[in-house]
Amino acid sequence: MARANEVVAALLDEYADLLSITGGEAFKARVYDKAARAIGGHHADVATLDLAALQKIPNVGKSIAEKIIEYFDSGQIQAIEKLRAKIPPGVRALTAIPGLGPKKAMILYEELGISSVDGLEEAIGEGRLAGLRGFGPKTAENLLHGIELLRGETGRSLIDTAMAVAEEIVGAISAVPGCQRCTYAGSLRRMRETIGDVDILAAARDSKPLMDAFVRLPIVAEVIVRGEKKTSVRTTRGLQVDLRVVPLEAWGAALQYFTGSKEHNVRIREIAVRKGLKLSEYGLFRVGDGSLIVSETEEDVYAQLGLAWIPPTLREDRGEVDAALAGELPDLVTLPDIRGDLHTHTNLTDGVSTLEEMLATARARGLRYYAVTDHAKNLPMQRMTDAKMLKQREHLRALASEGRMELLHGTELNIDPDGDVDWDADFLAGFDVCVASVHSHFNQSPEELTRRLVRACENPYVNIIGHPTTRQIGRRAPIDADWDAVFAAAARTGTAMEVNSYPDRLDLPDELILRAKRHRVKFAIDTDSHSTVHLGHLRFGVGLAQRGWLTKDDVITAWPLPKLRTFVARKRRAH
């Protein structure tokens, strides 16, 4: 079941959108947007807080706190219901299209009567957007691409949502008497960026107690099908979950069978066939007499086929089978390898946790070093100034002796349309590390975007390009640049590409990580945390890095701090 915080955050997000669509004050919409982020990132369950406690959450005033109380008392917020009644439901549905904001959605409705995604696609095809101010040919092309992206994600959940559901179910099933093993498999175990159905695998002599417990879980809204070996349900959030129960002796074969992508499993079965064997979820068998060879562990299955054990995150048929046959699989970076985080925010800009809260949580998670990188001054809504940044640096230095974790002062710079960043060289020289990111002008031409990113890489004080494609999964399409040119520039200048762990970013995507690695680019696995809660997202970044075949040598946040400092200093000296 979704955390109460997530439900409330979604409602406040909706209210902000509705205010924008209906012409409400832009300032008020931003207030609710900030409150939504604060609620979503708050550590305590908001359903347990009273009015006074809610108002202690950053960006939550009395009016918003009262609306939250109202929701938990009555199941709805009247202010939202009133605004919902003012606009056709389809208009807000249009805003789900990446690149289409509330104001433009309302223009489409008022000028052309468009109130659905299908209606917009039809209008673009008929050329009806031509002549409509703000909807030129390039915009129409981008909207069609956005519709394609939206439909591609339909029915899929972000990895953190699916993981929370899977771990809740695994915990519940593991506690059932008679359950011998239980874990998640499928695309979630492969750490795909979005998840269709969640696959849960359990081992038991008698499946009935496990199936009984499964269908009675509070998060189950519907039982789709129930059987002795497989039961499928739909959760209260619409996510399908399949539970399969196998004998313990078949555990390894089943885990292998239900983890790999279709393409990976086809390759594995082809190898089995060439050896006169048959592979199923119950084991590896000889074709001639049907005798079982191995089934208990994945390692045994792969070994009998002449393969090294292939990490789940690689099982996509992208060269891992050949690498396993040749004994050339990479020693993938792991969560314990990560020593630091070089991209985090506090409530000095758009974070919701204080500097002290972020540092305490990072220390508790065992990080060896930690960089605070609040937004720089060229994002006006962040209200950053030189004085504020220098005061934070002084504050951080004062806190540096309070633990074994080394503290670094950095910033997230804005890469402007020409590739310049917020401060001059003298000011930038005072930072320990700088992340630079694109935050605007996403619709520049590929040539302009490429030059923009290359220029940022050439800046001697830019150490990491943050969330390079700028994508927000299901909400904003990636920018269109010549990535090979960007990666070549990054390798040449000693600039790392970020592997952003935030679940709706996961940026660079794994395909681009693979391309960048071929250029010998280095990477920084960071959380881009805006709350103490977000520091736990690091595991998703590590999973993404593994899908890109990265080792700890490729990842600067897995390096000891002296080596990282040398990486930063070398680039500055080169210029």
C-alpha cells in the first residue's frame, strides 16, 4: 500500500496542477508544489500527525495542514473537489503527456475542444494545431513523442513503488509457517527502471498456506486468478503481483527461469539444447532419459551449462552470455562499494531536510564522505546568493569535526543555453566539487544541446554532469543530443557522468551508460536527495550502474576520498 505521505503528496500535486489549469495564482500553485515535495520526503507518517506537528514540516502552513487533516477525516479535500468540477477530466489527463503543461492543456481544450490524449493525437495528425500560438511544428512533433512515451509507460510503475510492494509481500510470505524461501524475481530483480508485473517466488512443501496468506494481504484489491502453483492479484495501487510456489529442491532453476529477460532465457535454453539438455523452472534435465542434473542453486544451473553465474542485472542478452562463456564478466559495483554521495540538497534551496538532518542520516548509512550541493544562483526560484552559499560553507566547515564522515562543500550549477554556468572561476575555485545540470531550454536543437553539454564538460570546475538527459520517467522526455560527442568530451576533459539514483530520473539510462563506458568515461552514482528519505534511493542507482556493466573502478563515488580529490584537482590543473 502506498505510504500516506505519497498519497497526500499526490493530492497536493494535483491541487497545484488544478490551480494552474484554472488560472489560479502562480505563487499559490508553487506553494502547494513545494508542500507536496516536503510531505513526500518527510520521514514521519503524516497520517499520525496532528495539526501542530504537520505545520512543523517545511513548506506546510496552517491551510495546507488543515487540508491534510480534512483528507484523513473525510477521505477527500473539498477545495480539490471544487476545482476538479471546474474542468473536464481529460484536460488534466493531457498534462500526463511529457512536455505538456497545465496552461497549454487548457489552451488546447478552450481553443480546439481537445480533452483526451487520443483527441490530441488526432488533432495533430489533421494539422489542427497549425496557427495556434505556441504550438508550432516542433511542438507538435514533441507532443507526438510525448504521447508515445506516455503509452509506453502505461501500466508500469517506477522501481521504488514496485520495490516497496515486493518487499512488503516477501516479508509477509516469509513469515508464513512452512515457507522455506521467498524473494522477488523478474524485471524487479534485474532492476529495470519501470516494472510491469511484480514476480514473487517462494519455496514450500505445501503451497496452500502461502496462497491463503497472499490473497488476504491488506494491499490486495482483487484476486485475478488463484492456483496451486501460481496466484495473481492486483494491489490497491493497480500493480499486478504474481506469486509462484515451487519445491525447495527446484529453487535455483526457478529463480533463474523467472529472473532473466525473455531474450536472455532463450540464449540459455539454446545452450542447454546444444548439450542435449532441457531447462525449465524445475531444473536442468537430460533429454534422453529425463533425469535431473541440477536445480537447487542458480550457480549450479549456470555451471552445468559451462557458464559463470551471471548477475541478475545483466540478464538482458546484451553480451553477458558470451562474456560468461569466455570468463569475462565484469566485477560489478555493489552498494557496499559506494563511499560517498556527491549530489544532495538541503532546505537552503529546494530540499526539505536541514543540513544537520541530511548529515546525520548519511553518517548512519555508513558513507565515508558527503557533498552538499545546493542549487546555484541562476535558478531564480531557489533564491540562492553568494552570501548564502558562503555562509553554508562556513557552517559545513564547523560541522566537519562531528564524525568520521568527511564533508565536502559543492553546488549544483545550472548549464545555461550557451553552456556557461552560474559563477566565475574565482568563486567556483572555492568549492570542493561541482555538479552541473541542464534545468531549462530542453527543446534546443540537438546541435545546440550537444555544444551546451560539451562546453560544460570543458569548464575546469565542472566535475560531474548531473542527470545528463534531464528525463523524468513518464513526465519529461530526454533531451536530444549527440551523446557520443558529449561522452568523448567528458572522457577528454575528466568529467564524470552522473548515474542519478532518483527513481523518476535514473539518469543516465543504462543504454547510455554502456555507450559512455566505451568512451572510458567515469561515473558518479549519486542520490540527488532532497530529503533524508531519498538517501535510501542509492540502491537504485547502483542497480542502474550494474545494468550498464560498471565496476567500482568506473565509479568515482566508490573511490577513496584522496583519489577523488586527485580527480578534481587534475582537471583544474589541466586548465
